[in-house]
Amino acid sequence: MVHIYFCDMNNFEHLLEDCILLLPKNRRRKAERLYSENSKLLSATAGLMMKKVLGVTEDWMVLKGKHGKPYIEHGPFFSVSHSVRYSVLAVSENEIGIDIEMHENPPERIYGRCFCEEEQIFAKQSTENFQRLWSAKEAVLKFLGTGFSYSPKNFSVLPLSEEHEICGKKIRLFCSDINGAVLTATFCGEEEFEFTEFFPKDLIY
């Protein structure tokens, strides 16, 4: 079972200071360095979900892989993402990658740099297609743990409903949404997905 937890920033809008004060020291500094209050809040709520679900109360508990992928020693696999209004945390007993997208009007340069020919055609058909494709690409790179050190143009995620073999791994995509925000999770094998929304009373009070 994959558990996907999420926060809607509309529910945390006036609670930035409370959220930041509850974070581990380095996570707090990371959030405070961000430019906008919304970005700070997205980072802070992601940290609070990790604290609630994974028990991350100290910075040293989260380690980094070769390309910066976070993990917990002897802990469950997890992946974090946030965009505009939502922060999400996916937790699983098996490797997992997740991404959520709400951005529109993508720069034209992204198509040629990140999508193969069939993906470019698909992405240009609609904003939702682009968001779905970009979300899937990011989720795969998080799953692999490479980040953009491995070019997203090296593989195709189409059709989104089928299994793919990428870097020698058989990968499936779980496509969903949260109130219109496009979300994609990458995983191996057969998995069920469960959603849980966190409110301020769950993370702060």
C-alpha cells in the first residue's frame, strides 16, 4: 500500500510562523531562505508531514543519496513534492517517486530539452497533457534517484497507462489529481494507493 498525504495551503495560509517553528533546525532555515511566503509554507508543511508520518524530528535522520535523493536509514521509502497550492508526501514499503503540478504556460525550451518527439506532440495538445507528462517525468527521476543528472529525454512515459522499462527497471505510473492539481506516482509492481489530507489540527495543534 502506498500512502499519499497532502496539505492544502489554503488551510495553512495564516500559520507560517507556527509551521516553521516546529521544524528541525536545517529544515527551518531552508524554508526561511525561500523567497515567497507560499514557497516557505509549502516547504514547511512538507517537513511537518515528514515529522508526523516518518518521525523526522531531527535533521540527521534524513540522509541523501549520490544525487541528493533523501532517504531514512532502515525506514520506509518516501518522496516529497509541492506546487503552488499543495504539498504531498508519498510513503511506501517499496521504492516510490511522486510529483504534483499546477503550473501553466510552460517555457517552449522545455519541450525540446525534456520530451522525445511523441511526448512533444502529446504535451502540446493541452495544458493538462503537459502537466501530466511533466509530472510523470519528474516522478520517474525521483524514483530512480538520479534527478536531472539523467536526462528526461532519454525515456518516454507514453502511454501513461502502460508499464515501462527505464534504466533496467519495470516501472508503473499512478495518475491521479487533487482538486484539479495533476499528480503522478512512480512505482514497481502492483500497489494500491490511499490518500489522506492533513489539516492544521493534525500537524500543529
